[in-house]
Amino acid sequence: MHCLICRSLELAFESQRSHYLEASAQACNKITPRLAAYWNVEMERARSDMDEHRAVCVFYASSTLTPAFPHHQFAPKTAQVIDAVVSAA
């Protein structure tokens, strides 16, 4: 991926996610559920920002597209292509 904004948003999401996982792992404290809920909201906000940017990012769209291959019916036969090249030379 070549987009710096995408990378920045991914790092922000990973940071919020790690905060959330750390807070949710500490279940022995009374404040922890509220803290975990706060970090969950922040994590989802970061994910939403990342998804909104990816919807319009040209670099992200081009990196996620699969290359198009012709249907086997329309693809040239390897032997026919080789024969055509040899006969043309």
C-alpha cells in the first residue's frame, strides 16, 4: 500500500485496538469495564475512519483488486500461440 493516510489510520486503529485488548484483559478491577467500553468506542471510531478513507482511496482500491483473467474458453491456447510465433519468424 502506498498511501500514507491509510498507513496512519491503520496505526491509529492498531493502537486503539491494543488499548482495548489490554483494558478488557484486566477483569479484576471495577473501573476496567468502563475503560474497556471507552477503548472499544475509540477502536470502532478509528476503524470507521479507516474504512471511510479506504472507500475513496485510489491506492487501497488498486492494491485489493484481483487481476482479471480471461475465461478459459477465450484464453489463447499455448501451443497455438507458440506455433503462430514460430511460423511468423
